[in-house]
Amino acid sequence: MKRSNGQTGIALRQGAEIDGLREAGHTAAKVLRQTVALVRSGISTGEIDAAAAQFMADAGCRSAFLNYKGYPGQICISLNEEVVHGIGRARRIIQNGDIVKIDVGVVKNGWIGDNATSVPVGAIPPEVHQLLRATEESLHTAISLAQPGEMLRKVCGSVEALVQRFGFTVVKQFVGHGLGRKLHEKPEVPNYDSGRIKTRLEPGMVIAIEPMVNMGTSEVDVLADRWTAVTRDGKPSSHFEHTILITADGPEILTPRERLTLPMA
């Protein structure tokens, strides 16, 4: 049976629960890697979504997103100014110069794994590469700070502090989250320090850290499909995510994969 922090109500996982979350996380990472390998100019986002469904079936899991509050896709696939929650469509064709953000969440034996990455297609401008690099670096900086006993607000604030150095902004309308048997559990994990976060990290906590970083304004709008979030100024956005287990020895990435970009000096 799961334990919880009595003050926060945040689940503290142990034993078989951690084993289940680790398996789900590794499976989600595998499906993400397989899906990313399909990204190229000329393929539709609908084809990628359908392929991801098959990858999940082959891995003995299912989408954590499909039908979640009515979401119609297997994965979230968002292009360029689309921040998150983009829906795969047969007529949405990927082209050279696009940034493709792929978010994969799976349910494996009742446990959730959730991760995301951003993929450049062909040549992209240097400033867009810098956006991707800063976003991924902010994710790994936040992970490095996710130590037992550390305040969650420090982890959250580190994302905004890093990307601001490059003139980028963090999306505040959407946040990371705890997860377990449900996709969204306590605590919320924003990408900035709101000053209201009182949670101290403890061994057994499982959180999804997911920087969503915009080249321009932090403001986003949701399209008529009621899901796809886009930057208000139409400038590019970047998204990276890992699921993390807090252990007595530090953070463990439950969704391991190779980095897209080189670490910053």
C-alpha cells in the first residue's frame, strides 16, 4: 500500500510500486524513441500517431492520453508555435525546418510513464537550436536539484532562471505533475517559482518535470479543437519532459534516453 506525506497528500512510493513505475517509465521512453525515429519531412502527424499506437500495443501498454478528458490522440504531437497537446492529423504534413514536439504517456500494468522531447527536422535557425538547447538544459538542471530534502520551489525556479538568460520565457498555463496510477497527481510542478510551493521533496515521490519554453511571449492560446495550445505571438516553443523518482541517493530518471543536444558549458 502506498504511503503518503500526511501534510501534502503526495504519494510516497515503495517496493513493487516503484518497480511498476520504473517499468512504465522505461516503456514510455522506448515508445518515445521509436516514435521520434519516424519524424521526417513528408510524413503526417496522423501517421506518427497511428504508429505510436502500434508501438504501445507491441510493448504491452496503452496510451495514457487517449480519451483522457476527451483527448482524441494516442500521443501529443505539436509543431513549431504549438506548445503542447497537438493532435495528430492526416493532413498535417511535417516539413524541413519544423520543430516537432512529441509527448508520450503510457499505462503499463496500471502504472503511468510520461516523457517528451523536441525534434528538429532538417536545418533550423541558430536561435531555434538555442531554444531547444536551453530547454533541455533547464530540464536536466531541474533534475539535478531534485534531491531529497530540497524544496520543490527551487527545482521549479531553476527552469525559468536558466532560460531567461537567453531571453526565453516559460509557459505558466501548463505545468508538470506528480503521477502514479493516475496521469496527474499531486504535486503540481510549474517551471517557475510561484512563491506558493511549500513542498519538500522526499524519497518515494514521483514527478514529471516538463519545461515548456517559448522564444517570445509566455502567453498561449488554445485553438478551436479545445486542445492544441499555441504561442500568442506565433513564435516557436520547445518542450522536454522526464519522469523522476526521488530516492535517498538523489533523483532517478525513470524515462531514460540520450540527450538531443550537447550540455551547455
